[in-house]
Amino acid sequence: MPPLPLHEELAFHAPILGEPSLDAAHRALFATLARLAALPPADFTPAFDDCVDAMERDFRAEDLLMEAFDLPMLPAHREQHARMLAGLHHAAAALARGNAGPARHAVALLREWLPLHIETMDKGLVAAVARARALGAHAHSD
Ligand SMILES: [Fe+2]
């Protein structure tokens, strides 16, 4: 069997949390980041903007899950999301002005940061949701 293209291999090896919606989002992000790194300049800008949108959706979904179950890690976890998004928005603004350096650097950093974030933050989130559900807690939406 021929080896998988790199982006598929990275997607395949994305950490598995056991929360299907988050795992699917993370696999898609890993694949996107691997593809972004190889894109030529003309294709990079719209793909980077799409990636930032996807990161925002993923972070928001996690934030809502933590809010729904009143999880105590919410402030620290949300702060990590906010810091990363601030950097990504800074990079997107530079990219819109024609400077791709920060965005290219952000893609490289994300490929290191995201697995660490999943291991140290998202796993705890999924475990806490599972514990809350086991205790009979239900998500609330207020
Ligand atoms: Fe997260």
C-alpha cells in the first residue's frame, strides 16, 4: 500500500478524544493545517481565512460545551482559545495587507500547539463532560 499523503497521515494521527464532534473537527483542522503549509501564495490567503473561521467554530463549540455543563476549567481553557485567536487575527490582518509571514508562522505554530492543547485541555474537557453525564447531569443552554 502506498504511504498516505502527509496531510491524511496527520489527520489520521490526530488525538482521539472520544467526543465525535470534536474529534471530527480536530481531524479536519489537522488536515487543513498540513495542506495550508504547502499552498502557493495565491491559494494561501483564502485557505488561511477559512482555517481561522474553522478554529473559531471549534473553539466556540468547546466553550459552549463547558458553559453547558458549568465546567470549572472554562476560564483557563477559554483564555487559551482567546490567546490563539488573537494571534490568528493579527496574522490574518497582516496577510490582508500582503504580509504572509505571520500567517505562515502561525500555521507552523498551530501544528505544534494544537496537539498540545488537545492533550492538555480538550481531553480534560471531554473527561469532565463524560463524568458529568455519568452523574446524570444534562447540558443546559442558558
Ligand atoms: Fe480547546
